[in-house]
Amino acid sequence: MAMTSSTIRFSDDERSVIQSYATFLGKTFSETVREAALEAAEDYEDQLAFDEFCAHDTGEYVSWDEARKTLLATE
């Protein structure tokens, strides 16, 4: 995968804390920051999907057994 670089500014203290954590994980500083940013973005997308679900929730639910029977009947 092609990579591009970005500049992010950290205070010396912030950089030190992140570097210490990265070392603990056995990862590079960049890997640690990249993974944290991607995880935060994925959490945001999950929240949007949940909000969308809640906006259209009718409050009607079926039991697991009923859902299973319906799923098995369509096979």
C-alpha cells in the first residue's frame, strides 16, 4: 500500500508519552499514532451507524428462535 506523510505537532511531553507507549507495545511511534487515529475514526463511523439505526428503530423485535427459523427457512 502506498503511504503518504503528514505532519502532526506534539509537545515534548506528549511525544514522550506516546513514544513510551509505542515502545511498550513494540511498535514505532508512527504505527502507534496511525492505529490510534484509525481506531478513533472507526469508532466515529460505528456511532454514526448506531445513530442511523436508532433513528429508524420501530421497537419491534423477534426472539432469537423466531429469527433462526426465518433464516433457516430461506436457505
